[in-house]
Amino acid sequence: MSTVSAYAATSPTDPLSRTTITRRDPGPHDVAFDIAFAGVCHSDIHTVKAEWGAPQYPLVPGHEIAGVVTAVGSEVTKYKVGDRVGVGCFVDSCRECPSCLAGHEQYCTGGGMVGTYAGVGRDGQLTQGGYSGAIVVDENYVLRIPDEIPLDAAAPLLCAGVTTYSPLRHWNVGPGKRIAVVGLGGLGHMAVKLGTAMGAEVTVLSQSLKKMEDGLRLGAQHYYATSDPDTFKKLRGGFDVILNTVSASLDLGAYLNLLTLDGTLVELGMPESALAVPPGPLVRMRRSVSGSLIGGIAETQEMLDFCAEHGVRPEIEVIEPDYINTAYERVLASDVRYRFVIDTESLRQS
Ligand code: NAP
Ligand code: ZN
């Protein structure tokens, strides 16, 4: 076992603080790596604040992890010391159920995926995430970061990137498709960039017009404020697909009316309370509400390679670990442009 520094939550309400945690020695199939950068996802905040149920504390969040391999187990074939690698939202799954065999490990039905933090690994230990100096993960759950993508920019791709890439692919978004992205935060800004790179006509629906200039620069062709009731009149029936990335609960009725016949609203946000789905807008135009969870390992690699090829990078603000509590407040205030990424160098020593 080795000891490494980390930032952990100790309760739903106390600030995160510096601590030390242990990592297992690499087993035959494990890759050990020094974490260089870790993205800050709104899911980290939902989890810390116990909005999805009571987690076990101390809890080290972080599931957008990028770094460099320091050791590999004797049976590892995919990676070697010095490789640039990443880990996303899960570090294991059953590997045998139909979902796992199809490469949709995030939908594992054989006990569920093992979360990168607040999960229980095969060794029975609680998993601890990326706000730390190093991690040990089975090689099958490690991603290769293309040389073109700097490690700080790679980190947010491991969750925000694949969470938006996967539904865009699944719902065949491309040239000729009109899509709307609700909420311009970490996920939202990646949805704008990826949807644009795939050739779709992208509209942002944000609470206000404060970030309009950014949205248009990121590639969106249109930008509307949801606080303006006219938005919902003007855009009625205008979209094939809507990706809702909002971290709070919305009344979906107004948004469903913006879909075409057979259009789909894909729910990506995971607020703690229920979403209202009135039957009228669904029934009248045969519309659908669906949801989507991150992406599988193969699809995450495909997304990283797509971003390398198409020059897609997140917009990030790199922070020191001790800024994490302020960063959480800013995310909660929708004041993130557009992903905080922790430089974990100072956590590498215990
Ligand atoms: P984020 O950076 O905080 O972005 C969320 C955006 O939602 C905000 O920037 C804001 O955009 C909008 N928003 C926030 N509060 C709002 C409110 N009360 N009313 C209307 N709009 C509001 O969060 P994120 O990291 O992108 O994550 C977004 C959500 O997705 C979270 O619930 C997270 O847990 C979830 N998530 C899901 C998956 C998955 O696999 N499905 C993966 C990762 C994260 P504007 O300022 O533009 O309005
Ligand atoms: Zn996430």
C-alpha cells in the first residue's frame, strides 16, 4: 500500500479538507498512475452533499482524472510506464452481463458499475477519487489520452465529454439536425462543442443572456434566455433533440413543446428531486423523454480520439487544490467557465 494526499469531504456540510489516503499496490492487471489533473463535476457536489443518498465519509471526489503511468502489474498489456492515461466515472463492472459484454459497462446489470469514488471495489474497499496525487486502476478501465490533448484539457473529457458525446451519437446528431442544449455549464459547453463538431445546428438555452458571447464562440448558432417567455413561443417545434444538462429540477413541459414530431429530450442532469413531465406535450407530437449515463470504455476512447482529431477541447480554469470549496460555491452559482480542473501536483507527496 502507498499513502497519498487528497482532498476529502467529511460530511455533507463541512468544507473539503486535506487528508491522506492509501492506494493498493498494483495487482497483476493494475495500472498505477500519478494524477496530474482532476476535473470538478457537479456530480461530485451532489454526492458530497448527500443529494443522491448518504455516502460514506471521508469521501474523496473526482472522476475526471488524467495523469502519467508510474507502474504496471505483471499481466498488463495495454499500458507501460510513462503513458498518458485517464480514468472516468467508473473503475470496474461485472464484465459478464450483456451490458458489459456489449461495451456499455456504465449500464452493468451484474451488480452495477463500481464508481471511481463512493463505490466498493472487488477488494471490498471503498473507492476514492481523483482529488488526490495518485490512483491504481485495472487496465481495462483506463483510457489512453491522445498526444494532441494536454492533460489538463483531457480531464473534463472523461465525464463531461463522454456524457454529451454518447447521446449525441446515440440519437444520430449530425448535419441537418437541430439540437438545443439546456444549461451552459461543464456538460453544456461540451455538448455545444461536440454537437458543432458533428455538424449539427446548435442552440443554447440558458437562464440569461450573460454567457451569450461565449456560447456563440464555442460554436452555437443561436442563444436564448429561458427567463424570457418569448423564447418558448419562438422556438416551438424547432428541435430534433434537446440535451438537458441542468443540475436543478425543471418543469419539462415547456421544453418538450420545443421538440419536433418524434423529437427526444435527453435528460443528463441529475437533480435530487423529480422532473415534471406533463402528458400533453408528449402525447400530441409523439415526443420522448429519455436519459443517458456517461459512456462505456470503448466509447470514451472513441470520444477522446474524436476530440484529438477535431480539435475539441474544454474551456477550463485550472485551480490549486485548496480552492476547491470556493470552486464548489461558484459551480452552484452557475459561475463556472466552463470546468474547474485541479492541478494535483501538490497532492503527490503525502
Ligand atoms: P454545471 O457545470 O453546474 O452546469 C449546470 C448548468 O445548469 C449551469 O451552468 C446553469 O447553466 C444551469 N442551471 C443551474 N441551476 C439552474 C437552475 N436552478 N435553473 C436553470 N438552470 C440551471 O454542472 P455539470 O457538471 O455540467 O453537471 C450538470 C448535471 O449533470 C448535474 O446534475 C450532474 O450531476 C449531471 N451529470 C450527469 C451525468 C450523466 O451521466 N447523465 C454525468 C455528469 C454529470 P446556465 O447558467 O447556462 O443556465
Ligand atoms: Zn461527472
